[in-house]
Amino acid sequence: MQKTILLVEDDRSISDMVKSYLTNEGFHVACVFDGEAATSAFKQLHYDLVLLDLMLPKLNGMDFLQLVRAESYIPVIIMSAKDSEVDKALGLGFGADDYIAKPFSMIELAARVKAAIRRATQYMVSQTESNQSNITVHELVLDVDNHRLTKKGVEINLTSKEWEILLLFFNNRKKVFTKEQIYRSVWGDDYYDDENIINVHMSRLREKIEDTPSKPVYIKTLWGIGYKLGEF
């Protein structure tokens, strides 16, 4: 079945270029040019992925992303000319799945789009293949069937990527993961040496699950190597 992408980009030359390339790759691409139009389009039709520019007229990209995340876990890839860590942290913290800085390679963009859609399509299958419906680590309980995390009985809301990272560690309690291994496992794509994506997701996840995020006990850092699940 042909996958449909909502492309939210106010620069029409970039929009035309991206639409043309992804159409040739077999996708159906719907283009809108401001945040209000994006909101209307998102509410009217089903999409398999959103490509989102941050700097939009009428309604900015972050506000639109919040609206999307209030209703759906659809993959969202941010496209932005602002390549600062602040923008990346803000974008990913609001629930984006990936980030690509302008100017970008169309080959890389297409690869990330395909990987994001593949992960979303296979995600529910991978969940059902887990050999445990509930996974408990100290005070955290992952309800795999219902996609729910609780700590001391209190539910913690996670983004799709935060959930997948935590599930990866919970299912591999003794294993140390490098950033590249985490990216390949969770994003299902080649690692482009943009370690900031992993750093931001790990920071946001620790803020949610740790009593003291600066002194994590659930996901430990092995400096110069990677991360591993803490031992209790």
C-alpha cells in the first residue's frame, strides 16, 4: 500500500524538490505551507509520516507538533535550517522522532523517511513478540501490551522513541549499548554520527524515570563506551 506523507514546509522550492523526490520513491506527498493548513490537513486525513519545518507562518512547527502528539504517535521528522542544540532538544523533547538539518541530502532524507515508516509499521508486531507482557525493573513497570509505564503505580507518559529505548534496555539487562547500536536498534537506520539525537532522548527519558536525573540509576552511562541498565 502506498504510504502518505504530510509535508509541512513554507519554502515552496524546497517543498517541490522534496515532493518530487519522494514521489519518485513511491510515496504520496501532500504539501501544506503553514501551520494552520497543516493542522487542518492532519485532522482530515490519515498520514503515515509528517515532515515538519519549524519556522512556519500562522502557527509555528512546535505548536503543530504538540497538536499532533496530543492525538497520535505518527512518526514526525523535523526539517530545520536552525542546527543548534537548543532547537534539537526542543524539537525532540516535544516528541519528534528524528531531526535533519537543512541543507540535507535527498538520499539521506528518503532513507530516514523509509526507516521511520518501517519502524512504525513493525512496532506493534515487535511488541507482541516480547516474551513478557509486564517487565519490572526496581520501581518501574513496563506494561508492554498496553504501552504503559508506571513508577510506584504512577503512570509516566513517554514518547514513542523514549518507550523503545527503555524497552531495549529492559529486554537486554546485561548488555552495554553504544550510541550507534541504540540508533540502529530504535531508529532502524544507519547511524549518521549525530549523537545529539541520542543525547537528547536519553536526557528526556532520565528526567521522567529517575529520582535524580543528574545521578541516574536506571540507565547508567559508561563513559567512552555507551549505556547500560542499572543493577538492582
